[in-house]
Amino acid sequence: MRQPARAGELKRQAARIEGRATLTATLPYRIAAVVLVLFAAGHTFGFLSFRPSSAEGLAVYNAMNSVQFDFNGAVRSYAEFYTGFGLLVTVYLLFCAFLAWHLGGLAARQPRSIGVLAWAFVAVQSASLVLSVLYFFLVPALLSAVIVVCLLWAAWLLRNAAA
């Protein structure tokens, strides 16, 4: 008779621990979502408004706009590719913001449904961090680092919920 009571108590304790972990995992996901929206806004404004200040940079900018080529039946300039890829990054960042916000809600309601997606999201954003450090400058690297820390924090808090 004592064994079922103890098993019931263990289940209640596990539920309390899981509840605390999943509710607190909401916060880092929501922080990451806000940072991702700020990243998207800064990225979009920055790349669309950038104009080179040196003569050499201006020559490259003008060449990117004036040199056109046929690519799979479409005539495009390098500037159009630059703009297209830049806007693609904006869409990616906004989707990641949506995903982070959504995972924050799931962490509170259905933490087990997140599973390995939490760690996959960390991996993708870690790759973005490495690329930001290697190819860009301090601000995107810092924003990427904040996002990775938030996602690691959330995934760590959810690690037992997936079991």
C-alpha cells in the first residue's frame, strides 16, 4: 500500500519540476524572438540603406548595379542578387523569430512536443553565429551570440521534458 503512494508522490514532484522548467523555458524563447525581430529590422535597414563612402567602394557598388548577366533565362545584376539574398535573410530571421515565440508557448503547454527541435534550433543559430563572426562585424555577432545563449538556455531547461 505504501509503494503506490510513494510512486504518486514521485510523479507529483516530477510534474512540479517539469512545470517549473517548461514555464521558465518560455522566457528565453521569447527573449530570442524579440532579439531576432530586432536583428531582422537592423539587417534590412542596414543592407538596404548602405552606400559606400570610398571611391573604390562606390566603383564596386556602381559595377554591381550596372553589370547584368543572363542567369537561367533571367537577366539580373549582382546588385539584384545582393538585394534578393539580403531580403531572404530577413525572411529567415523573421521566421526564426516566429519559431522562437511559438516554441515559448509550447514550452508552457506541451514541452514534450518540442523534443529535438530545441537542439536543432540551437545548432542552426550556432552556425549563424560562426558565420557572423567570420564574415560580418560586431553587432550581428553579438546579436547571434545572445540568440544562441537564449536557445541553449531554453533547450537545457527542456532537456528532461522530452524524456
